[in-house]
Amino acid sequence: MIKFALSLSRKRNLNNIHMKSRILIIGACGQIGTELTTALRSRFGADKVVASDIREGDEGMMNAGHFEILDATDYAAVEDVIFRYKVDTVYLMAAMLSAIAERFPAKAWDLNMNSLFHVLNLAKDGKIKKVFWPSSIAVFGKTTPNENTPQMTVMEPSTVYGISKQTGERWCEYYYNKYGVDVRSIRYPGLISYTTEPGGGTTDYAVDIYHRALKHGHYRCFLKEGTTLPMMYMDDAIRATIGIMDVDLEDIKIRSSYNLAGVSYAPEEVTMSIQKHLPDFSITYEPDFRQEIADTWPKSIDDSQARKDWGWAHKFDLDAITKIMIENLRPRYT
């Protein structure tokens, strides 16, 4: 009877902890983190979602729910936030993106890798239950097949960002196989959103071009004509991020990172899409160091594994993205 009573007590305690558990977003002020925070708060309630970043967010984020100033590379600080808020799920969105990472390789490696180790080790020690960590098409390289790039293929990234993401994928898989850590990941293509400014990535031309079209009627593109890259509207990316975390444990077959695809296009194609709304818009091409990065990335992605395992499907094509971007950015420039 005593053992049975203790067992019931433990179950009640576990249930109470689960009811009080929260989600922590590390890197909530970034391009993805901002919209992910809004989506998770909307779904689970503001009290269940703790946003955090190295700096304060905008007024809307700060006033809408819990927020913590948090250095993702500080293990003790991350552990403290998890303990104080009874966090059981972490979305680790903090990272230094491709173009900026090339300027500060040591800092990029420190942030991108040590933050991942901290979260994986906290999960290994049973202090959190589930982890989301984002990878990227930057894991691929010049030797990777660049048309319909398969889930399993050659990876020889040539950028600091890509190297850190490929390494992170291997560690995620290792921690799952060795310690049973429930870590889930997707390889983001270039992401397009009107709510946040470009964040220093090579694919960020696909966001900046809309701003310049409305503000100046012209865009100087840092990639050359014909540079086709995989892109995705942010709503699709957020839906995928939350969707993969909803799936039952046994349905996740890939523990490195899933390929994820939306639409693929080159600068001249998005130009023509914009001209349907702004006929006088023009573009010129002035490739810089980011062209070399883009040349190592795929033109299109095969995401059939994600579609098969957890029902992924994108919704937005290029013209739909353009319409949304122009409609929502226009008031800012008029």
C-alpha cells in the first residue's frame, strides 16, 4: 500500500509539472523566432511560452508574455531559465547566419555549436523533454546534386554557417541514438517575411527586394541573374516547425534534419512577379561575396521524406508570396 501510494503521488507530481510546463524559445528576436513566438503564444497561451534573446525584443513581444534576456552560450543561464519556468520543450533558434558568420567565424562557431550542446546536454540529463533545432540548405556544397537535392546525399559545405549546421545535424542524430534525446530538425530554405528585416543571410535578397521595390522602384541585387535558390514563405516555415514537433515520436524517422521545400526561383523571376504589381520596377546585378556562397547551394530540394513521414506540404507559390509582401509592406512606404 505504501509503495502504491508513493507511485500515485509521483504520478500526481508529474501531472502537475506537465500542467505547469512551458516552451522556451532561445533566439526569439530573430527572423524566425519572432514569428514562431507569436504563433506558439497564440496556440498555447502567452503564459506557456517564454521568449528569450541576447537583447530585448520589440514592444509587442516584450508586453505579450514572458521574456528573458539570455545568452545562448551560457549553460548556467539557460539551465536557470529552464528550471525557473519549468520548461519542457526548447526551440533553439539562436544562430549567426551565413554572410555574417563569414566575417566572424570563431564567434559564429561558438554561438551555433555551444548553444546546441547546452540544450542537448540538458535534454540528456532529463531537464527538458523535447528539442527543436533548425538546420539549413547551407549544409550542402558544390559536390551536392543541386536539382531536387535528396534527403541523403553528399554534404561538403564551404561556409562557417554550413559547417556548423552539418556538424549540428550529426550531433543531433548522435544524441538521439546514444541517449534517446528527442531532438527534431528541418533544413530551412531561404525564408521570406514582411514582419522582420533581413537578418544577414545569403537568401535575404528575396526579402530586401520587396522593400527596395516599394521604397526606390529599383533593386541592386548581390546575386547574379539566373541564381536559382529554394525559398519559402514564413507562414509555411512556422507551420512546418510547429508541425514536426506535434508528430508522435515513432513517426520521426530522420534524426539529423529533414529536407524542406517551398518554391525555387531566380532574382529575375521574382522581379517579373513584382512587376505584375509595380510595372516600373527594375533590377540590376552587382554580385558580391555572397554569390560564391549561393553557388554552393541547391537549386531545388526533394522533401518527399518529410511529406511521407509527417505529412508536410507547402501552401504558398511565388505570386502568392509577392502579393502578400507588397500588400503588407506598401503602407510602410506610402
